Amino acid sequence: MPLPDNEKVVALADALLKQFDGIFGVHPGFRPAHAKGLLLSGTFTPAADATFLTRAPHVKRESTPISLRFSNSSGIPTMPDNNPQANPRGMAVRFHLAERVHTDIVSHATDGFPTRTGEEFLEFLQAAAASEGSKESPTPIQKFVASHPKALAFVQKPKPSPSSFARETYFGVTAMEFINAGGERKFGRYRIMPEAGNDHLSDDAASGKDPEFLFDEIKSRVAVGPVSFRLLVQVAESSDVVDDATEHWPEDRRLVELGRLVLDGISEDNPAQQQHIIFDPIPRVDGIEASPDPLLELRAAVYLLSGRRRRAAE
Ligand code: HEM
């Protein structure tokens, strides 16, 4: 996957990476966000309805191998699972379509994002960093959220810890454009729901857990049986805003099932594979295209720059 030609996007991506480095420290070989993770392997099987939305290759085949990475938020590779700042948890999925051909989904467990653009997200991170130990009142981050109601709503949204990575719902947040065999186009957002059902812990229960409780739990769970999710798309209506990750769509929007993600094992050489794999927020596959959301091109550049740096680390 290439870096965008737009130099401004690349410069902003670089500034965001430096900002993460400043907040979490530099940890060569690890991601500057969602640093602690685990890679699993499994299979995607499409649902009957999937071709209504897209002609993408993985919905037309009987099954497609997948790699899936669960992660804690934050750029700290040892982030304790029982720390509330480890929310929202992340899920990144790669569909292996052929040798070196793939398409990905990057999602997290909060339905939304604090800012519409990358420039604003950089300001948000700068304000958060400047507020650490700040004696100013209000602090820079309090000032930022006071003037950015969507960021305030995101910050205030409860982000409880799940009891298991397998009992959490993950949201794609940025819209994609789905194109079916007849050329019909529809915008939609991924929603990945656990077949085991959602289950969240109270803050007290979560803080009493072990720092490795979620990663230990998912390893033991997948050792005794498959872990499965339903891959859904929340389909936009023509009045819905499709280029703004801070905008919610009404809950009554149709959910179309694309299929099931079934995990059956932990990937071999996990640390090396995690270091190597670079998930791409842009689908780059026939039948699923990026929406005009400005976060997508930027994130693709950020993840690529970050991934190249991670691969180059000793
Ligand atoms: C401007 C907005 C954003 C920035 C600057 C940003 C930044 C980053 C960075 C630097 C990484 C590490 C990437 C790598 O080294 O491979 C990352 C990973 C990740 N981000 Fe974001 N992010 C943004 C928006 C989002 C959104 C909207 C979501 C949720 C839909 C999200 C979910 C994740 C997840 C799950 C990972 C881990 C992916 C993996 O397992 O490799 N991010 N992000």
C-alpha cells in the first residue's frame, strides 16, 4: 500500500506519530497506539444477505482465512488490562484473499471518535499532553472539550471493560461505501458483535482483576473452543452524514449481516507477526471503497508510517 501523494497528509501523519511518542514514550517494535495486542487466526464465512451490499471477493467465496488482532488502547506495550485507560479495546481483522492480497477492518469498542479531522485530533492530543500535571484552571484539555462538544461527548461516553475480548462489540466508526454486483452503492459502518453476547464489568470489578486478565482469558477460551462474532454493516439512509466519525446514525438503521468471524487459534510467532502486520483502514478491494471521511486517508498514512518504523526496529 502506498503513502498518499498529498504532502500535507503525510506531514500531519508524522506529527501525530510524534505526539503519540511524546505521550506514551518510544517503544521500538511496538505500535504507538494499541501497543499491547494478540494475533489470532480463523475463518470468515459469508451470510446469505451479504451480496445485497457488496460484490467483494470474500462474500462470494465459501470461506476466507483471517488474522485478527485484539488490543488495549494506549501506546504502552505493557498496558495493564485492568487499567480503565486500556478502553476502548481494539479489533483489527485481515481477510487473506490470495497470496499477498488482503482487505482489512480496523475497529474499536466505542461507537464514535472525538474529532472529525486529523488536525483536530492532533490538537486534542496536544491539549491532553499539556494537561498532565498542569496547574492551569481550566486545563488545556478542559478548554478543548468545552469548545468541542463532540469531543466532550466521546470523552464522557462510558467505556466499561469487557469481561472478555470475546464479549465486546466493536465499531468501524468511519463509513465505507459498499458496491454490489448490480453497481448499487450504499454507505455503511461495520459493527462486529460477539456471539457470546456483550458482558461488561463494573469499574470496581475491573480494577480488581489481574493486569493480564483479558489476554489470559482469550488464550484459554480459544484453546477450548471457537470464538465467534457476527460481522454486520449498519446501512446509512440518504439523510445520514457519511464523512464524519463524530456523527451517530439513528439506531433503527438496517443492520445487514456480512458473515461470521470464527477464531480457532493463536497465531504462531505472535510477537514477530504483530511487529510485521500493518493493518490498513482503507479497504482497497473491489466492492468496498473508502467514504469521503477525512480520517481514512490520514489514518492509512499514519498506520503505514508507523508500521514501517516498527518493521525496521531491531
Ligand atoms: C486521526 C485518527 C486516528 C489516529 C491518528 C490513530 C492512530 C493510530 C496509530 C498510530 C496506530 C498504530 C498503527 C500501527 O502502528 O500499525 C493505531 C492503531 C489502531 N487504531 Fe487508530 N488512530 C485514529 C483513529 C482510529 C479510529 C477511528 C479507530 C477505530 C475505528 C482506531 C482504532 C485503532 C486500532 C484498533 C488500532 C490497532 C490496530 C492493530 O491491531 O494493528 N483508530 N491508531
